[in-house]
Amino acid sequence: MENCTERHVKNNKEVMTVIDEGSTNRHVAATSMNLVSSRSHAVFTAFIKTTTVHKDGKKCVRTSRFHIVDLAGCEKVNDTNATGQRLKELCKINQSLSNLGKVIYELSENSKAEGSKKQPSFINFRQSKLTHLLKDSLGGNSKTLMICTLNPHISAIRETLSTIKFA
């Protein structure tokens, strides 16, 4: 995965600095459908670790991951008139989104099979970098909330993250 970095942060301001730096790494380009089309997915992952000391002196450590994922949109080749590099990007984006959809579908089918005698199918999270990266959130022991938005601006993410408090 291109331009991946890991940073340790202590407060909201440092989180926002990392997000702003990450947003400059996003690939955008003009297509005939969109003048500033996302040409790559962007993933921001916060690893959150909390330690609680109980009255008996025992420590309880909890860890979690918080992903913010900006998916590039699916586009039809004929509608974009894409050629060369734009066509390659479009194909990779569409393949990645297709793999994500397939994984989500297989997970839903497996959840239907839990109460029946049907065998759950193997879910190949390694089909794409995106599904492999999100494996624990999609199919692990986790609570997952998906929010779909059509806002291409990072200001919506900034508003959401400003409400998170750091210890």
C-alpha cells in the first residue's frame, strides 16, 4: 500500500494534522464524469489503547481499531472515456469495490447459515488490499458501523473527529 505511515498521537490536534497530511496523498484527477475524481481509496486507521487499573491492582488493557475509509467511486468505462493511466486506475477501483461487495455478500450469507445446517463458506479477505486491511472490522469479533456519504470534502470527517476525546 502506497504512502502508508504510522504515527503516535496524543490529542485531537495531532489526529487532525495526520489526517490533513494523509489527504494530500490522495490521488485525484479529472475524468469526463468528474473534474476532481478520487483515483484511489484512502484509509485512516486509529489504533486506540486504553488501560484501566481496577481496585485490586489488576490492569485491564483494551485495544480497538477505528477506520475511516474514503472509497473511490465506481465508474463505467464508457461513461468516463478513460484511457491510459485513468483506465488502469478505473479498473483497479472497480475491482477493489467488487471484491469488497463480494466479501460483504459472503459475510451476510454466512450469517444466514448460522442457524441452519448449511456450511459457512470461506471468505477470502486477501483478494484485495482493502478487504485484507478491513478484515477484522468486516468479519472479526467487532462492531461495525458503515456510514455512506456523498460529501467529497474532508470537513465532514473533521467535524466528526473533533467530538472524540483523548485521555
